[in-house]
Amino acid sequence: MTLPIQRQRPSTKSRPALSRSRSAFTLIEVLTVVVIISILVALSAPIITSINGANTVTRNAYTLTDTLDQARSYATANNTYTWVGIFEENADAPGTPGIGRIILGIFASTDGSKIYADGTPSPGPLDPTRLKQIGELIQLEHTDLVTLSSSDIQRDTVPAAIHQVAEDTFTSPITITPPHHTDPATASYTFAKLIQFSPLGDASKIASSPVRCIEFGLRPTKGNITDTTSKNLVAVQLSGIGGQPSLHRPQPSQP
């Protein structure tokens, strides 16, 4: 008689107990990660600030060139004279001359003339009834008008002080009060610094002949304080004959 074979089940007593997997971080690990992130943020903050400053100045430089191009195009297309008014105000006190925000306005002669008489060395304010404002006022935020030397930016032409827009000697005795404003609550801007475009597109100062180069130097600001340590500079040059703008930046350092 054949006896049935009994199969023995493997014993589970010899199996090692499986450890329960961890589902959370310890407090020390969380604090370590927080400290590392804080250090990285602190180290990257100056870099981010510098990049933002560079982007702002570059963006404003292109806005400035677009404004100059628009004024020149309007003058040639309509056979009239146009002016780009420049006013820098205190970033913390709109309407007050200072540092931190540049206001631009485009104005055109309604009768096609210069409005002032030729040969007048110190003409009075332009007659606002013979002007019209082209578009709205333009604001360049976080930017200061400065004079840049050849050591700041290497370029073929470094204009004399009288042709640097930031210089006081550039100030014209002619002022323009805009016929209308972007913000009615803001006090009227009176522009003393003017770039004039003729019907031929040539650029000059009031009561002056076109020169080789007029320059806007742009440097970033922190509020109403100029960032004198920043290397994020732009020189916007405007040729007298032809009125063509160009941008110049500092050359990257060679390794």
C-alpha cells in the first residue's frame, strides 16, 4: 500500500522581518535643506539684481531709439519740424527735476515751420498753439541720464560735453509745455532739453546746425540714486546728418 506523500510548507520562521519603509524627512534634514536654499538665494540675489538692471537699461535704450526714429519719420513724412523733449524727474516725486525716471515727448509744428526765427541765438519758448503732441508721454523707469567717457564705453566718437544730453550746457532756453498729458493729475512737464528733426530728417539742438553726434548716456538707478558701480551702461548716439540712432555697450572683458 502506497502512503500519500505529504508536502511540507516552507517555514516562515527563518525569514527576516521586513523593515517598514520611511515616509517622511527628519527635522534635521528639513532644516538642512532650508539652510542650503537660503544660502543659494543670498548668493544669487546680486546676480539677479544685476541682470534686471541690465535688462531695464537695455529696454529703455531701445525705447529711446524708437522714440527718436518716430520723431524723425514724422518730420520727413509730413514735411515739418519735430522735437523730442527730454525731462528727468525724481523717481519719488513726479514732476520734480531729479534722478530715476526719464520722460520723453514728441511734438510737431502744425504749420511746418521752426516756429522760432532763423538766426535767433536765444529764442523764447515755442508757441504751444502751434504745436501738437504726437502720441503719449513715454517713461523710462530706473534710468539716469549721464555723461559717459571713453573708459566707460569704447566707441568711435565720444561727443564733447556740449553734445552730451546729460550735460547742463545742452539745456536750451526753449521750453515746451505738453498740450496734454498721460496722467492729468501730474503737473505739466516743461521740457528744456530738445532734439530737433528737420523735414530732411537731420537732428540738431535748437538754433544749431546738425553735428556729427549727439549722445544719450544711460545708467541704472536704485530709486532716485544713480548706481555708479554698475557696468550696465548704454550710449545711444544720434547722428546729426540723417538722424540715425545707434547703441553702444561696454566691451566684455577678455580672459
